[in-house]
Amino acid sequence: MTDRWTLHFLGTGAAHAIELGNASAVLERNGEPLLLIDCGPDCVRRCVDAYGKPPSAVFLTHLHMDHVGGLEQMFTRVWFDPEWRGRVHLYVHAGLLPLLQGRVADYPNVLAEGGANFWEAFRLVPCSRGFWHAGLWFDVFATRHHRPGTSFGLALPGSFVWTGDTGPFRKCWMCMRRVASLWRTIAAWSAILRTPASTMSSASTLRICANGCCCTTTAAWPTASGWKRAGSISRGRAT
Ligand SMILES: [Zn+2]
């Protein structure tokens, strides 16, 4: 049986567009949540609202707080639940670990009463070129967002690619060109370029789902009357 892939967008905003939610999505396989991409402050709640449970696996693209600020909440959610403690896979590029430690795990005593270390709540899996999850190989590749070496994209060859808070198309193209197996995704660019996303500013977000028959972008860009979103976002899911 061929797997059916769905991206469920939990939010499509940014630190300065919080009304759109924190940029994040759940990759679903055959309708079941497989991997949460990024974990901003409202992502755990949105995930529980959608699936009735926290995510069992998370990939972090980069460490801006609207992408990792929900990890403390996630800690609290899973630490006190024996069924979840230490079972949430957290895939993070190895180069981000020192920064991530400072961002979310270095606070003295994650619990006021002590007795807990932050990372014991998770199953932390550092990665570089990619990682295995649920029997699948996910490619991890560098993207450009702020300083080089601080942002990474994710791809399931032939199925989808997620570039995170990568800016305009030229940057995306430079990153994606390095993932040769993404020929289907690259072919989808001609469709994408006909969307309003081609007008995005560098503050916009871009994500692409390409499963061979369709593609979509999630994009938000500033206008005189506020933040405008691409039409596909309002549907929440891209299949
Ligand atoms: Zn960012």
C-alpha cells in the first residue's frame, strides 16, 4: 500500500505575526501524526486539540523562540505522565545543540522542587545529514535564515520538503539544489511561482509540500491592512 502524506499546519505566522499562530506543521502518514515540525509556544496545545495527545516526535528547524518556545510546556506535559516521559523523539541538528541548551534547558532547576533534568523528559536525537524515524529516512539540509549554520530544512525524498523560515526563492533554490533526490519538489516550482508567494518579503515564511500531484505554499506577507496569507493556509491541510 502506498502511504498517503498530509501536512497539517498548526500555525503559519511568525514572532511578529502571532495572530497566525506559530509556524509549525504535523506530517501525517495515512491520517496519523508522524512528526511535528517546530514547537512554538502554542504548538503543544494546538497539537493536543487536533489529536488528543502531544506529539510523539519533533524536528526543530532552528531556535527562534516561536519555533522552540513550546518545549518547556512540552516538558511539563510529558514529565508528569509516565506514558510519555522520555518517549518524545526530538530530532535536532548537532550544530544547534549548544544553542538549544542555552535557550531552553539551562534554567536552574526545570522544576522548582528539583529532581528533574530537562532532557530526561525527551529522547533527544542529534542528527547531521538526516535521521531515521518510523522506518523512514528524512534528509536534513542547511537553509539560510539569519547566520549560516543555524537553520535546517527537512525532506522526505519524493514526498515533501520543508524549508523553515527560509526567505525568498533564491535562497530556497540554493538550499534545495543540494538535495538531488527532490526532483519532484523541484518540478513543483513552476506551479509555486504562479502563486502570490512569489511576492513574499524576506520576513515571510515558505513551506512546500510536493507529493507528485500537487503542491502548496504557506506564506504570509505584510500589507497595508495587516498580514495577508496565501489561500492554501486557510484550509489548514495540504495533501
Ligand atoms: Zn526564524
